[in-house]
Amino acid sequence: MEATLLKSHKTFEGQTQFWEHDSVSTKTKMKFSTYIPTGLVKGCVIWLSGLTCTDENFITKAGAQKYLAEHQLMVICPDTSPRGLQLPGEHDSYDFGSGASFYVDAKTEGYSEHYNMFSYITNELYELIQNQFQIPKNKVSIMGHSMGGHGALVIGLRESSKFQSISAFAPITNPTLAPWGKKAFTGYLGEDQDIWKQYDATELIRSGARHPNEILIDQGLADEFYLKAQLLPSHFEKSCEVADQKLKMHYRADFDHSYYFIATFIESHIQHHAKFLA
Amino acid sequence: MEATLLKSHKTFEGQTQFWEHDSVSTKTKMKFSTYIPTGLVKGCVIWLSGLTCTDENFITKAGAQKYLAEHQLMVICPDTSPRGLQLPGEHDSYDFGSGASFYVDAKTEGYSEHYNMFSYITNELYELIQNQFQIPKNKVSIMGHSMGGHGALVIGLRESSKFQSISAFAPITNPTLAPWGKKAFTGYLGEDQDIWKQYDATELIRSGARHPNEILIDQGLADEFYLKAQLLPSHFEKSCEVADQKLKMHYRADFDHSYYFIATFIESHIQHHAKFLA
């Protein structure tokens, strides 16, 4: 389904743009933003945002455009959930429902009709990147922050042939053991813990999922959600070590969970993806 | 009056911070944000934001921190008006009252008690920069965007001994001839056009105001407010030419009025100020 351009802003040597399209996965309109450098585009990185975010946060706050233009890469930033619905409990809390899809294909009543963000990213957006933006299918990578870092790890590991490289900022790496993850998975997936494990990066590595290229993660040590055991990066680190999954994990003193942390290290993440997409 | 730190976020090699203090100029609490590099700080640039903005827009969207850290400069970004008041018409439109001070010392009833942003920036914030942040008084410069570009030009020209250098993005350069300026000046200053001219950068140059150092301005050619004759940079350019005021004016094809434009050229503005503050 071709997306419609809503707004365009010249930014460095390229355009920051906002789009909307009808999604077959979510049966709603979906918004996304892009940055597309002028001239040859060598590849595309999907950015998945965290809880409460929309398609706008990364593109306005991360300062990525300069580096994307330098490396001739585009970025595409989908919204964090379907919008415009009125499902039971959908708008009652910041960590479930709207703005909080956790990038799963939901199984529970009502949600299973619309909250199919795993399919939306992996199939629908992936195809749109090829068809509308003419990016070859072997030139797509994925990254994200917090809930979106979880999404990037899970999608990149489960569909490793579709995504050339994976990176994450402060990802929720073991959601089946974290309060946010337990709440979301109960609400979207029901009680069957075997289904939960298909959306848990640490469990995926334990059960044999691998990505051929090194995964990059940055984690701030003053991150309140790291300190509250929502993110559990050491669990993921340990499982990668045991499984021989290549992983570059940076713990960053004094950095928190904010976009100021992302802005500081986004250049190195874009360099990481450029290595595999160029 | 010492300001209180509300929040702090490590960003590159320094801290993005949010502050609040009791202002004697506005008789309200005032908020501002800062970025302060770690280690030696060579000077401070005041950033004045445009209509509808707060102390948050620049510090979250402009991507300035990296370059401020490199040049060992701090930035301080005050709010765009007093807050928490209920003056007549103060909250009725985006271009007058709250979020729209135009950086004047108001003369009209009610506003004259609180909307003294010229004094707030020029005296109160200027002294706070010295007292609380230990910046020598000959190491302060000023820049801004749109209404804040107007503020930077007017304040920098009228108080040229206090500010080492001036720069602006898409400034309102001749407000006495522009719809925004006429509305604001009528509301804050009354009908006396001689008072208006004290807050009009083009008129100030015409009546003899000068800055010893070259002024830097960037203007996007796809800027809707430029196209609607709100900004009138050619008037300022002409008056500087006639008066031999040094001015570097860049017209930028395809750029609009947004923070994407600011983010693209902020590095060159910080380099400009660093030249005079280092």
C-alpha cells in the first residue's frame, strides 16, 4: 500500500518527511517518518521507538540526519502502535496499548485484530521500503530504543535473513522477567509462556536464534529503568556469550534513558549499520 | 537570584540541564535550560527561541550539544515569556502574550508589570550567567530564531558592549513593518512608534546602532514566514550595507522555518561565536 507524503523539511543534504498509509496488518492508518539523503541511497535502517513515543521522537531529537546523509543511508521510523482504536484498556496506561505495542502479533481478544506490529514491521513496512523507496531487500537493518530496542533485537534475530545488522539503545532484553514485559505480554499474548519466549531476545538466543553479524548495544549506567531491572542487559550478554553470538555491549557511565543519551551515540550506531549496508 | 536545578542529563561530554528561578524583572518564576560542557568553559551563548517555544525546544531539537562540547562553550536558553499569569488577552493567540514576549520591556497596563524580557535577558540573566555559572562578562554572546532572532539582534545591537557576537536564524528583522511585529508592539508598547523603533533591528542600524563584530544570519528560501513578509531580511541587509555594519547573510535554498533548518546550520553558528569567545 503506497504511503502518502504529509510534510517534508530539507535537513542537511536530504529531506525529513512524514507519511501515512493504510495498513493491512493493523487495519488502521499508520504513520511513519523518514530521512532520505539526496542522491544515491545505499540502504535503510528501521528505527523502533520506545514507550509513549510516536513516529516523531527519533527524527526530531536524535540528531541522526547529519550522519545518515554522510553515509548515504535512509531511516524509517514507524509509530509505536496502531492509533484511533478503542480497545479494552488501550488508553489507560503508558506501558500498554496505544504507544506501547511491544512489536508483537497479539493473540488476545480485540488486540489480535489490530496489534500485529511484528507482521507490520517484518512484512508490510519491509516491503514498502523496497517498493516505495526502492531499497534492495538485502540492504535493510534495524535498531531501536527501550521497547523499540527489544523490538529490534527480536525482529532482527527471528528474521535474520531480512535484516543485515541490529543495534539497540537501552533495550528491554529479557521482557519475560521484567515488569513492563510481563504486563504487556499478558495483555497481548495471554498466559502461554512459550509464546512469550518468541518475543524475548534473551530466550531467542538460548533457543538457538543467531544473527550472523555483531549486534551493537549501548546502555547508560544512570538509566532509571536499567536500575529498576526493566532492561536486564546482563541476561542478554550472558546468553550471547554462552551461544557465541557476536555482541558489542557498551555500558556508558552517567548516561540515562533519554534522547540525550541516544543523540550522543547515534553516530556510532549509524556507522555500525553502514558497515553492513554499504 | 540563584537558580534551582530541576533535571540533568549527560549529553556528549557535558550536561543538559533544566533550571527555575524567581525573576525580579518578570515577578514570576522563570525557567531556562543550559548545556554545560565538562571541564573548562570558555564562554556562554544565550539562545532566544521563537513564537510558541519554551526553554525546551532548542536544547532537545537543535543538536547543538556536540559542537558546544567541542568548542567548550555553554548555552543558556530562557523561556519565551513569563508564565502562570492571567493578563488580558495573554493566552488568546500564539503570536501575543504567553510564548510570544518579543523580548521587549512592555509599557501597557498589566504587561508592564511582568513582560520585561529585555531587562530580564540583558540584566538579570546576564548577571546570573556571571554569578551562578562563573562566565566572565566579556565572554557572552547571543543568538536566536525568528522572534528570538529579532531578540538577539535588538539586544546585541543595543547592548553591544555586553555581547561579543550576534547570530540569528530566520530573524524578524523589521518588526515595525511586519504583521507579527505590529500586533505585538501595539499590545506591549502602545501606539508610540518611536518606542517601537527601539525594538526594530533595521531601525536601530538606521539610527546609528552598531556591533563591532560581523553579524551572522541564515535564512531559508522556502520559509513560509519569509515568503509572507514577516521576516524582511533584505531590509536589514540594506540598512547594514548603507551603515557599513559587517553582516554575513546566507540565503539557503529549499530550507524552511523549522528546527531541521536550525539543526543543519547550528554548527556554523557555534563556530561563529567561538571565534569571538575563545
